[in-house]
Amino acid sequence: MLNPIPLSTPVFDGNENDFVLQALGSNQISTAGNNITNFEEEIKKRLGNYHVAVKNSGTSAIHLALRLLGVGFGDEVLCQSFTFCASANPIIYLGAKPIFVDSESTTWNICPEILEEAIRDRINKGTKPKAIVVVDLFGMPAKFDEILKISQKYEIPIVEDAAEALGSSIHGKPCGTFGDFGVFSFNGNKIITTGSGGALISSDADAIERSKYLSVQARENFKYYVHKDIGYNYRMNNMSAGIGLAQFFNLDKKIALRRKVFENYQNLLADFEGFSTILEPDGYFSNRWLSTFLVNESQSGFSNEAIRLALLKENIETRYLWNPLQLQPIFKEIEFYGGGCSEELFNKGICLPSSENLSYGDQERIIGVIRKLYS
């Protein structure tokens, strides 16, 4: 059997062992320790004047961000529809109701025009949304110049789900810092990983400190267990933080390698009729977490599903783009504002293998399989 080519796999350079062994040697393996403190500090240095709390998942960070914004039972939260369900599920956790908003074709993220239309319509119906969840999909920043003006105009705070966009930016401003709160994910297939894990970002130091308090079951600093709030078991452990810290020092290298993979695909697919991809608008920088392409079946003669099956037969993993949330069975009753962009992206899109250690030879092998479909 041919060697498998995974979609996106972590690469460990060896320093992870040192940090993990240090945690073991100091008996700091739970939710306190030097690795946690140092990991948060390194993220903070990269982001500038923003405060950081690492969590056990990006989902936990979104949940805490919404709670800190006061989202509760019966509230409405506008949420990008073209994303993973973890962007919306925390809204449900709080007893609130997601309202889905379609994407636009330039960045594939939430459409500012439709967003404002949705806000006006919800206000006219008597319910002003409590927050907006904006996603930086596949590492591409959303149109924050326009989105932030809308947020300020209607005084609705933003949670920036930058789970896939660590290291991405607009005119040098890092993703994760555009909203009232930002979120990163360190899941197993991300740019850097802690196995599972995430981070909550904000310029509000008090809010980040409160998130840390809520993340350890809201335990009061007292001589015995006292709890005045409902808390969660959401803090990252010190061993996971050590893995993340070691990888974080190599973040720029990892991003450069992912971007090179994407550049190689662009060159290898340049003469393939019916293929297109998402380009960086002026001033935008994408980490190219995954290399994503659209297939126009009427031009190429085959679909994204045909590519998936052909590559699967050769032991090569691919994935569709995100299935829009308004199409998910669990969200079938949720209201949606849009014009069909996210559905079109889903119907045409494919994610090709994008690991930082993907060789050029493996990329040629992948493209060779696709080339055969033309004949």
C-alpha cells in the first residue's frame, strides 16, 4: 500500500520533551506551573498589549468569552455560518440562540453587508443581538475594517474566533486582537498544538483574570473550598502548555512552511482548468493553515467529490470545506441571513494535504492523481 498522506499533522522538533520532562520533574502536571505562565507570556509578547489565558480548548475559550460579555438565556448571538460547529455550540451552552450569517467570496468569512442587514432586522423584531462571532476561516482574516464599524455603530461586541488563524494579520495587526475577545485553538491539526487546547485573548486584563478564575471551578482564595460562581474545568494543564511553548518558539518557521506548501500547489495547479483559490487582499497575511481550492465542475469535468475519492483510493486524506451550519440537522430551526455563498463554497471546495513537513514529491503525487481525472 502507498504511504499515507494526512491532511494536517503536527510536527515536533524535539524541544517539547524538555518542557514536558521539566513539568514532570517539578511535579507541576496540573493547572498551575511555569509552562503555563511562560506560554501565556510568549503569546502576549507576540500580540502586543493584549492579555492571554490558555484553556483546554478553543471551544472553552469561546464559551468563556460569551459569558464574560453577559450572554445568557434567551439572548441572540449573530454567528458566521461557514465554520465548524464549535463556533456556535457555546451560544447554546449559555441558553442563548445563534442567528447565522452568510459569508462573502473575498475572504470566505462573515459578509459585512448581510451582517448589518441581520442586525437591523433583529432590532426591528424587538431583539438586539448581544454579540457577534466572527471567524478567520482557514487562516484568512475577516473584513474587520467594515465589521468593526458595524460593531461600533450598533454597540454589539465581537468574539473573534481565530482558532485557525494564529500568526495571520491585517496590516500587521494580529488575528485574535480585532474583537473584544479573541480565541486561538491548539488542537492536534493546528499550526501549533498542545494535543487539545486553546487561548482567550483580550485587551481587558480584568476580564482575562476573571476567565482564569472561572476556568478552575471559580474557587475562591480561601482556607477551604468556597464557590460564589458557577465555574468550569477549562484551564490548560502544565504539561500541555510545555508542548505548546516549545512549538510557539518555531511559529514563524511553521507558518512559512505552510505558506510554501500553498505556493507549491498554486504553481502545480496553474494550468488546471476549473481550479481557483482564495487570495490575500491587500495588507492581509494568511498563515495558510490549510490549502483550500474550489473546483468548477462545468470547467474541469469533475467535482470535489471525485477528487476526494480519487485521492482516498491512493491513501491521501482530503476534506471538504466546512458544511455551513444552517445545513446541519441540529441547527435546522435556526434563522439564517444569506445569499448562498457558503453553500456554493461547500459544494465546490476541497482542502488538500497541508502539513508543514509535506514534501514537494508528495505534492507532485497528489497533483498527479488530480491530473488523471482530466483524462
